[in-house]
Amino acid sequence: MLRHATAQLLCYDTDCYLIDCGENTQVQLLRYKFRPGRLKYIFISHLHGDHYFGLIGLLTSLSLAQRHDDLWLFGPPGLGDIITLQLKYSDSRLNYPLHFQEIETGQAYPILDTPALTVEAIPLQHRIHTSGYLFREKPQLRKLIKEILPPDLPHDALRQLKEGRDVTLPDGQMLASDVFTRPAPPPRSYAFCSDTLYHAELAERVQGVDLLYHEATFLHELHERAAQTFHSTARQAAQLARLAGVGRLMIGHYSSRYKDLTPLLDEARAVFPATVLAIEGETIDVRKMG
Ligand SMILES: [Zn+2]
Ligand SMILES: [Zn+2]
């Protein structure tokens, strides 16, 4: 079975965040019925080809498709120069503003703050500058219990109730926020960690996230090869998940030597049962429903 290189799409409301952009990503996006024009943010973990060789194709296709909206690109040192040179020597220019922000790959620090979520860079240990990305949803407002709310309340009153404030109506009636609303679910979080040597310090960075993506290139019988190439084994990914107390672990970035992924899944589940495989084209909720 042929597997494509790394690319993940994190969707939140109407915003979509592309994480890595291996060769063929734009073709795959269309295949799974995603319009690339919806993209606003792209994050590249490192400059090995299997994580960004699809980027220049995607960027130039967006331009040909008459994109005019701003696009933000985050990635390691060198990526901005590479894009600039590729455009220069193909005598091309983009129709839209591309904002490149270089990641200081050895550090954990916030890199993006949108109305919906924050993104942090997290240091990974690989053969070249590599960064993971941690996405945290911001706390949401309380949810209205519509069935018991008096009809036709003004918008301001609804807003106050959702913010946890009590409301007094013009006729003197008092509405208590904790009666007419329920707490929002706790904010969700997703950490993307590929490629990396197993290192326990990473657990502190991703402590308690709902979903952790951690690479599992090899089975543990090849742990020496994993260490030499700065990759991890399925067992190590699971150990990291256990150490960090995450909700669920998703493994991926499997070596092409594994046609059947079951042994990788079994090995991880023996250490951390709430493990799933990253499978091309499949969608996963950051927090398991029910
Ligand atoms: Zn790599
Ligand atoms: Zn890789």
C-alpha cells in the first residue's frame, strides 16, 4: 500500500490549519473535498522533504486560483529563503500576501493567537531544526438552555447570561446565569509531534492534551535504528503519552517497511490503550465523543 507523505488538516469552525505539506498535499486535499482556498495558516515542522515538498505547489496553485486573502506560514529557519528563491527563479509571484514567520526551533513559545485558539511551538529532537505545534482552544462562553429561557430576550441579555452574569429585565424579573446556562465543555487541545527522537521532556510540554499525535516510525525491535535516525518507536510514543497523561494518542509516520500497521498499534496499546492509528483520509475528533 502506498502512503503519502505527512500533511494534517486541523479544522475549527470555519478556520483550517494545515500542518506539514508533504508532496501531493494539494491533490489529496481536493481528493478529500477540501477547498485549499479556505486555508489561512500553514505550519511546517521541518525541512525534510516528506514534510514540505508539496508546499511550493500549493502556494502557487492558490495564486493561480486567484486567492487574494492573506496566508500565514510558520516554519523553521531557511523556509522563507527557499520559497523566495523558488519564486524568483521561476519568475513567479503570488497574488496574495504571504506572511512567513520563522520558528526558533529550540524553544517552546506562543506563535499565534486567534479568536478561537492559541498555537505554541514545541521543540522536537530530530536531525535538523524541528518544531512541533500545540493547539489550544480558548475557553468558550456558557451555553444557553434554550428550552427554559423566556422568549424574545434582547441580545445583550443573552450575551450577559453566556458570560456568567445575572440579568435583571426592565419588568424587574431576575434571570440567574447558572439557572439558564450550563458550563461550556473544557477547552480542547491537540499536539502535533513529528519527527522526533523519544525524549521524556516532551511530556511536560504536552501534559494532559486531549489528543497527542506522536510519530511511531518503527517497532521497538528497531529502537537502535530509531535512535540513530532521530525517530521514535510505537512503544516510545505510547510511553510518552502515558507520561504526559494525554486523553488519546494517535501514531503515524510509519516506515514504509510496514505494510500491515497492526503490530505498531498493538505495541503502542500494550503501553497506552487509548491509541489510534493515523490513517490517510480519515477524520478524528480531538476529543472523543461519548
Ligand atoms: Zn524528518
Ligand atoms: Zn519525516
